[in-house]
Amino acid sequence: MIEKADSPVRVLHVLQRMEAGGTQAFLMNLYRNIDRSKVQFDFLVEYEEKEFYDDEIESLGGRVYRSNFREDKNLPRFVRFLRGFFGSHSEYAVVHCHAYTIGYFVLREAERAGVAVRIAHSHENNMYGVTVPLKVVMRSLFPIHANKLMACSDEAGRFLFGDRNYTVVKNAIDVDRYVFDETVRTEVRRELGLGSSLVVGSVGRLHHQKNQAFLLDAFREVAAMRPDARLLLVGNGPLREKIIAKASDLGIADRMILLSDRRDMDRLYQAMDVFVLPSFYEGLGIVAVEAQSSGLPTICSGGVAEDANVSPLFRRMMLEESPKAWAETIIKSAGVRDCAVGAAGARAHGFDVRDNAMKMQEWYLAKAANAR
């Protein structure tokens, strides 16, 4: 397919799926803020089913191409799919890959098809992750056919690229959306029936990586010390039923509110008193930056990248510490909300999406122009 001369540069982003995750939120924040008459995003994903952001992508002029590699795990068929895809889509001067497990094959086929700019982008540090031999191999292969390396944090860059040269591209957010508003807080607390409770919040996929099981243990200790405490979890994932069952076993099910993926996270942060992210590993942990932007005291595990520490609201705790120690820190931290310092910190550390979107837009345009 040949694009018209006055058509926007089309950038193909490749990742598992456009679910409600941190990498996906970063890409959508960029997408909403670029000049789409100059640069358009399309997405190639590994799953066939429709996902959280698909409708919005299409409403903004983007395309979503679906393979079924995650369903059938047939690598030869997936490689044939990629070869056919790039053979029939010559409009892409830029392929931006965010999935290191398939990145070698994607970027190899893009190079064979003559795609000039091939980006390998790291979003994981895997500090506490289980070492899977196949992942170790694919991590080492990921950069081979790339001619530009990017990472969401220094830790993520070192994890995938070692001592190679890479550029840190911050997972930027619309900081203004998250600034605290007492009226919104009152509305959301009324909607959720929270009253004057102490609200402990966490956001993320219900997945082993996010370690919500540990948070439930910690919250049981919080509830023992603060009978008015409530736990607000936001996210979907394969562990949903196990989390519900564990909350019941711990006797805290009636103290927990479990919401599915939401498009109004900026409102939900307002209802919280303290934010907790006990992940085993995070390439960045963008929800921690969002929480600080809303002025929330934010407690993170050692698996969350240091780049997420953007203000004095950030507190680090190790997972080796007991659930009771976490609970004591949660209770001590709650109630020290400081909107000004959180939002200012996010901006000072380069997390404002408007600046980042313009930088990425100009970079894409320059690289595409050089490729002609």
C-alpha cells in the first residue's frame, strides 16, 4: 500500500494487546496528543480478541491488526503472518516494537521488508521476575534487528539492552488530569459508598507480577488496626477469582471494593488516601506517577523502578518486610496528601505528556523523512 504524499507518517506499534495496562496507557497518551494530521499510529497485536483501547484507536484514525499467536502458539505460522503483513504494508517507515518476547521476529521481518526505522522498546526490569529460559533467549535477541533502542526507565534499559546505547522515553501522562479536586473526591466517595473511611488504593492487572496477594495480607493488618479502612483495587486479569477467594479467606471481603478496568482513573485516585504498588517487577510503574500527581502518599516495592520516584510522596518498602510492617507504613502515610508537590514533581521529572508527545512526533517525522 502506497500512502499519498500528503498523508501522515504511519507508525506501527507492536505489542501483546491494547488492554488497560501501563505501556498501553503511555501509547494512548502520546496518540491523543500528537498532531494526527502529521503522524498516525497503527497497532499490530498478538491476540485476536477486541481489547480496551481498540474502539478509541479506530476513532482517532488508527488501525488495529490482530494475529492469533498468543492463542495458537504456532511460531512458524506467526512468522509467515509477519512476512505476509510487511509484504503487503509498505506504508510503514517506522516499526516500534514493545514486546521483547516476539520482538526479534517482528523486527527481523520488518528489516527484510525494507522498513527503515526499527525500534526495540523495553518496558520491563524483571527485577523480581521468575527467570524463564525462553524469555532470557528472546531478551538477548530483541535488539539484533533494531536500529534504535528505547526504554521507559534506566532499569528497563539495562535489563534488556545491557551496555548498549538506549534512549529513555518517559511514560508521560496528562498531569493536569490528576490534580486533586475536593469536589471530585466527595462525589466518588459517595458513588462508591466510602464515606469517611481510610481508603487504601492500588491499580493494575490482576496478575502475579502486580502481587495483589501480598497487598491483601498487608491490608488485613491495616483492617485490624483501623476498623474504618477500605481497600480499593482497580483492574482486570486472570487472578480475579483467586483474589476474591483470598479476600474471603482473610475475612476482608466486605472491606474490599474490586473494580474492573476504568477510563476515569483520574477521578478514582481522588477517593484514595494512600496508594500502594507491591509489584514483583515494573519497567516503570506509571500508576505510581499518576498517584503522586494526585497528591497521594505512594508506597512501592523494590520491584518498581526508581524513575517512578518523582516527589517526597514516594516511599520505598521491600517485599521481604512483613505485611504488618507494610500496614504500619500505610497507616502512618495516609492523610499527608500534597497535590502541589506531586504534580510539580511529575512535571520536573519529564512526565508531562504534551512535551513528550511533541518530541516523539518530531523524532518520527525526522526519521521518516530521512528514510525516503
